[in-house]
Amino acid sequence: MKRIKSVCEIIKREIKWILTDIDLIAMLIAAPLFYSFFYGTMYMNKVEHKIPIAVYDEDRSGASLDLIKKLNAHHSINVKEKLINLIELDKKLINEDVEGVLFIPDDFSKNLKLNRDVRLKLYLNTHRFLHSNDLNKAVNEVALSMGEEIRVEYFNSKGFSKEQAKELSTPLKDDIKLLFNPSESYGDFLIPAILILVLQQTLFMGLGQSMAKENEIKKFNELKNLSSDNPITAITGKISFYLILYLAYALLFFSLHLSVFKVDFKGSYSAFIIVSILLIISISFMSLIIGSFFSKKVHALILISFTTYPIFFFTGYSWPTFAMPQISQIIGLLIPTTAYLKAVHRIVSMGANTSHIVSELINLSVLNVLLFALVIKIFKERFLKVNKDLQ
């Protein structure tokens, strides 16, 4: 009962600190709400539409014009202009006026009439992989569709029925089934990760600053007295409010925010809550550890702010883990966000429940045990130091 009372007193103290400190208010209340919406809106459309391309039509025939019309009708393509000569090709791509240039040869219609192969050349600006991949796919879809129409017409002219002509035109058909992200939306993939990064980094910075503030205003002895010299009580009280606050944020982000951004939550909310609690505890422990080494809040904030990109890259979310160097894979396993991103991605996009994320739950639990042991060690040493200073 005494410990519960002590924990409650430390929680009240932490809330008072936050409400009277503009830096903590900005980081823990304003930043999560603002950035979660602000960053997410950049991927609001989620799927690229009307990617600008140019066409150099050397053939200038009815068949080539028909191809250009079909290209422009595709939702991913915008035939922005027709080039007069090939000298413009490099210039258009380098200036990024267009993302690709399609070259239609002068024997295009002739070869079509003679049922010969036709080779179209597509020059892509591949420094942006998303544009080039989507554009390449769209042009291929149009070309294949037009090729099938021509083959159907040919077989019709040979006396075959429409159905027979269709069967003969594509004797080998693919049956592609898109699972978990049927629209192939980059936004559906990235928006949950952005929300997680906002959740993680604002907690990391906020609690890290709070811990550094204990040193800055020399109030660690107050925390020691409120906890009755019990490191576990002090740690529990210090992180409890943040656990409640950030669990509420997590539920808000993955209900309201996903609804606004039109991303379906397909899995189990109970699994999401369990794995979110484990992540929040992990990040809280990391914040206490990092913050304890600084005597000023601003120094802790500066260091922690530089961890955003390294943490994201090491998780293997933006680049597949199996393609990373071995040392990077090991570092990734030591970062709680790695397991959390994998688990939440399966829950949100694949409809996973607790049984599907057992390995991630074990990973986070082991990290929590190790981090907790380290935090206890730091708090014990700090309590001993406070006692020596008082003597």
C-alpha cells in the first residue's frame, strides 16, 4: 500500500513537471498530435496518379496515335508533351520536366500490319524508384493490352470466333493475387511506420528531457525520498504516466488517424495493445538511461533527436533486413522498434493476432528485462551518490 502511494506521488510530481514546463508540453502533448497528422498528410493520396511522360513519335501513324491515347487514358500516366526531336530527350529527363520518355520507332505501324514484333523504347528517370517502377509497370500494361487486341483481331481475320481468338491470343495467362496491399499503395505501407516513429521519438525525447531535468535542477534526491529509497518504485512512478499517455496516443493514432488516412486496421486490437505496452516500456527505459547521463535537458534532446533516422534504418523497414550487413542486423535486433514495426505491420495490414507475433513479443520482453536491469543499476548508483552527498 505504501509503495502504491509512493508511485502515485511520483506520478503527480511528473504531471506537475510536464504542465509547468513548456518544453515538455511541446514535446509530449503538442508534437505527437501535430506531427502524426502533418507527416501523414504527405502520403494522403497513397497511390501515384498521372506521372508525366513525353513521347517521341517517329512513326506518326494512326496506330501510334492510338497507342498514345491509350497511354494517356491510363490512371498512372500523363502524356505531357510530344517531342519534336531526340535532342530534347536528355534535357527533359535531367530537368525533371517528365519522369520518362517513350520512343515509338518509324516502322511501328508497318510491323504491326505484318504481325511482326515491335520494340518500344522507354527511357526512365530511375533516381526516384517509385516513379520509375510505377511508370514502367503502367506502360507495360498498356503495351500488353494493345498487343492482345491486335492478336485477337488477327485470329478473327483467320476465321476464329471472338472467344477462340481471345484464347489463342493469350494461351498462357498469369493469375496475380495481391495480398495485404491490393492497391499496391506506398502510403498504406508507410503511414503506420510514420505514426510509430512519431509515437516513439516524442516519448524518447520527452521522458529523456524529464530525466535530464532531475539532474539539471538537482531534484533526484526528491525522487529518492518519494520512493523511500526503492529504485523499482521510483522507476515505476517515473514511467507510469507516460505509459498511460502513450498507450492512449497509440490507440488514437491507429484508430482515428488510420481512419482519416483511409488505412484499414485488419488485425487484433488486443495484440496491438500488448505489443504497444511492451514498446512504450522499452522506450521509457531507454529514455531514463540516456537522460541520466545529461545535466541539461537541451543536451539530452539534441542527442536523442539524432537517433530518429538511424533507428528507422536499422529496423529494416525501409530496406529489407536480409540485404543489410550482419552487424546492422544485430544492431536492429537490439532496437525495440524493429520488433514492434514487424508486429504492427502484420497486425494492421495482414490481420495478425497475438499468435502470429510471438517472436516479436519475446524479443521485446527480453529487451525489457535487460533494459530494466540496467535502469535499476543506474538508479541504485544515483541513490548511493545522493546519500554520500548528504553525509
